[in-house]
Amino acid sequence: MTIGYDVDETHPRAARIGVVTASDRASAGIYKDESGPAIETYLQALLTTPFTILRRIIPDGFESVRDTLIDLADVEGCDLILTTGGTGPGPRDLTPEATEAAAPRVLPGFGELMRQVSLKSVPTAILSRQMAAQRGACLIINLPGKPASIAVCLDAIFAAVPYCLDLIGAARIETDPAVLASFRPKG
């Protein structure tokens, strides 16, 4: 599914944001995906610049996640991809491994901070293997699978995301400072 927002003359290119839910059960229709929509709702409340969301619900596993990330970055031209699910210690939780295979330039600070803030709410956050990595001009961030944890993690890291996108040559995004102020160094 693709959700689009108009681009005006002040924003030459709308950011393309992939939202990927990695879940055997959601992809098979056994239960309704709530994590992907939670990410979309968060972005709609936060971003003030135009953007398009490209949604994918895929099975857990290495190949399905890796191939989807490569497709969204290289074929669909995503600037940012946010994944949910597959970051735990279960045998089919291979989102971090697949992300690193698709985007070998790991940015460890994202995962470190997400785990740190999550531990304030739930002791099992130490089991989560969230991470972020770069594939060309695309930033990929792995989020936990629980909808409530998504906002906690994004609140912690998103201030750095717009500047990271600037540095890697992705589309420029702006946040609503009343919701969450992004940080860009002066000068």
C-alpha cells in the first residue's frame, strides 16, 4: 500500500518512507497488523514536510526481510525505512541480520538508545536487537514489534533522523517542533 501527500514548490521532492512489518502471522492474515499502522500514525503526527509511505507486510525470516529492504531502497527509492518485528531472540527473528546484509554500514547508536529507553518500561527490552544501518542514501531503522514500544523508541531517536538523512543525501524532512524537535548543528 502507498499513502501519498502532495509536494509543493517549497519541497522539491517528497520523502519516500518504507514501513515494513515482519510477521509470519500478520502476513498470513492470522491477525491484524497494528505495528505498521502505529508507525504511520506517528509519522503523520510528526512530519511537516510531504512524504509518501510505502507499506509492506512480509513473513519473518532472512531472505524476505533482506529482499524487501533492498527493493524499497534501490527500486522504490526510499529515503527512510522503518521496520517492525523480528528483533527478538526467536528462531525466525532475523530482521537485524537481514538488515545488515542489505545495509552493511551499521549505525550502532540508534539501537543502543532504543534499548536504553525501552528498559525503563520493560525488563525484557534487553532481549531486543533493534538497530539502524545505511544503504546508499537510505537509512533503515529496526523497531520493536509492540505498538506501544514504537513511539517510545521513535521519541528517543527521531531528533537525529532528519540530520542523518541530510548527511547521506536523502530527501529532507522536517518535524513539528511542538511534537518533537529535530536537531541539526548550526553553521
